[in-house]
Amino acid sequence: MSARTIAIYGKGGIGKSFTTTNLSATFALMQKRVLQLGCDPKHDSTTSLFGGMSLPTLTDVFSEKNARNEEVSIEDIVFRRDIGDFPRPIYGIELGGPQVGRGCGGRGIISGFDTLEKLGLFKWDLDIILMDFLGDVVCGGFATPLARSLSEEVILVTSNDRQSIFTANNICRANNYFRTVGGTSRLLGLIINRDDGSGVAEKYARAAGINVLMKVPYNMEARDHDDRFDFAIRIPDIGQRFEKLATDILSDSITPSLPAGLDFSDFIRLFGEVSDSLPRPATKEELFSAGTPLHTATPSGAGQKEDERMAECISRLEQDHQSVYLLHEKEGKSTAEIATLLNCTEPEAARRLAAALKALRALFFQL
């Protein structure tokens, strides 16, 4: 039976490796054979898992072996840690990547998975493979588990801040896109790490239609455990939360989410009202003139004139562009809802909306 594969995504520094490491340890305590696969050029996913040890990376090993015209073997890149009070060893791999400014990290991820597949990764006698993935970047390499359906399931890690939720939303939408072209990765839901009780991430989850799998409160003792390369699940409250999540995963009691995700305008409105006005363009004259004042007063009645100007621009749009724009901006429809109304895919609806906004912007600057 092949291993269950789970990709864990989130913004850099939000606690993906903390989450993945403690979930790996929890599965191991439940007698499962676990492999943690670090998929970040920083190659620090497994540091706590291995007691502070930095593992040789597949990228570096492959480079050294290739220079000597040798093949990479399992023993070169897969490592195990035996922990005294654990019934099972835990296995770890770090894909690694190029040094800063010396190559493409995403390309390294793609090459790394190619090598692992040749070594039979998905045929190894394992129960769980947890993939710890950086979610900040849009480079296709970091979407490899979604694009190639290498991960059966996806978990998002976020906090209650806008930037980490924005990253989670991007991964949600990316997974939705790959599903439209044959992808099979299922989104289990999101984990709220360092939960401050504000409910911001939960508000997003409700709006986007995503399960909240677990909330991990901010805990200084947990941070201290992580800083000294120990497992936070040794703290009873933290351990119970991870054990419940691991049990729910193994028992298939989590119904995967089928969220549309939120487009940018819907997402940003979760945090407050946002103007629909187009940005005011700078002029060539003001940028080349040292004497131009930094601020200019808006003439009386300018707001009304701009509204009239916008209405005139909308009326001049092609019918398709006008329809998509009005559905989105005036009726507040998301791209998923527009796709349903227009009987097209969500990516197609997004492209039509982007084209409408581009055409409107061009008209606005011409009038």
C-alpha cells in the first residue's frame, strides 16, 4: 500500500515546519512510519526533527555526485532519527536549493522530485509522507505537488494576520486551478497557528468555505521547545491538539473543503471597506519636473465628475467586458460565481474580468 501524501503550505515564518515536525512526531508516536520532506531552499524543515542537525540536501548531493559521474542513492539523501521514547524512527529528506542569487529554487524542487521518483519514493514502505512547502512564491516549482497530484491532500497553515491569510488564499486558488485541468489534490483545511483569539483567520475560512482543522494558541513554552529542537507536543495541551488532528486524518473523518477561494477584491474587503475608484495616474510632466508640488488639492465637484467619467467609460466597454465588470463590481460576484453565471471555468472568468478591467482603465485614461 502506498504512503499517504500530505503537502503543508503557508507563508514563510508562519510555522509550517513547526506544524509539520510536530505532526510527524505525533504520527510516529501512533506507530506510523513517517517521512518528512523539506521542500524549501532554506533546508530547515527537519532541523528540529533531527535535534538541531542540518541534513545534507538532495541538491548538494546531486551536484557532487554528478561532478563525479555517480548516481544518487537512497543512503545519500534519506536519513533517520531514533528517539528514545518513540516506538518508531522518523525519516527526513531536505531537497534544498541553490544559494541566494545563484539559481531557481522552483527548478530545484522540480528536479528534486524527479530524482525522488526515480528512487521509488512513492513505493517505499511508509505510512505517511509530509511535504513542508514554502507558499509565498508563485513559481510553478513550488506548486509541484498540486500540479502533478503528488500530494493526495493539502493543509494550509496561517495565523490571524492578513499576509499569511493572503498566502493561504493563493494556494487555495492554485489548487482549484489545477483541479480544473485534472489535478486530484484535496484541500483538507487550514491550521491557525499562534492563534490570538481575534477570529480573523476563521472569518476568512467561513468566507472562502475552508475547514478549520486546528487552532494552536501562542505559547511561550511551545516556542522554547522548538528553539531547543524539541517537540512542542510534549506539552499536554499542544500534544492533544495534534493527536486529534492526526487521528482525524488517519480515520478519514475530515470532509475535504471545496472552496472557490476569494479574488483580491473580495479578500481585501474582509479587512475593511475599499474604494472602487481607479488609482490616480501620475504624469510624465510631474515626474520630470522638480518644481511639481507633492500634493495637489482636489477641486470642488471633482468626485462627481470622476463618477460621471467612470459611468461613461463603462458604457463604452464591449458587451462581454461590461457584463463581467458589472457582475463583479456592482453586484459583488466572485470569479467563481461569475464562472457559474457565464457557464465557464473560474480561470476563464478571471481572465475575462482582468481583460475588462484593463479595457476600462485604458478608456478612463483616454477620456
